[in-house]
Amino acid sequence: MIEVIIVLILIGIISAVAYKSVPQDTMIQGTEFDKLVSHIRYVQTVSMARSESWSISIDASSYSLKNPSNVNVLLPGEDNTTINLRSLKITGPATPITIKFDSKGRPIDNSAKILSDQTKTTIDTNYGKQIIVVVYTGLVTIK
């Protein structure tokens, strides 16, 4: 019984040390990065579910969901129509970036034309990872 208590205390101490050694900004950036990727996928899903072109507009420090009338709409679980990024920053290419999906979930340009083979949307971040939206399928990948 004493051994179990000692092991639990040691696990608690090791966990506390490990938690303190990870920079808080890195954890926040990772969370914001994952949330942004999820929201891009959500926009694609809404476009397909409603058979309309929806988009997400991303600038250096915030992003927002836009309906077919180009009006900002609340994302699930959010209090504001614009999501501010606390630690994650969009570093390239030029911002703002608008990713628009057609009713089949394919990325399109502003004239509703499907993006060409050579065109893929790449979003660079200060987190050291990229978000890539592939043409035709709209697959959102992380590199």
C-alpha cells in the first residue's frame, strides 16, 4: 500500500516538472492551430450540407466564417464572429487569405471557378507547421 502511494506521488512530481518545462506559448499555438484546421474543415462541411459556397477569411491574427452573402457567422462554440489568435500567427503567404468551398466541398476562387491543378492553398504559421488545402478534393492536410 505504501509503495502505491509513493509511486503516485512520484508520478505527480514528474508530471508537474514536465508541465512546467513545456512553454505555454507552444501549447497555446498548438491548440489554436488545431482549432483553425477544424474550423476550415467545418466551413467545407457546411458548404456541402447547405449546397452553398461558404468561406473562411484568415488574416495574420484572426479569422472568420462567411456565409454566401459574405456576412460573418458564428462558428460553433464561439462567442464572437471573429476568432482572435492569441499566440498563433499566420506568416505567409500574403494575408488575408480567403478559402472558399463550393457545394461539393471543392476549393474555388471568387468567381466560383474550381482551382487549377497547380493551385493549392498553403497557410504558413509561426507554429512551424503549414495548413494545405488540396485542389479538387478540398482535403485539409498538415505539413
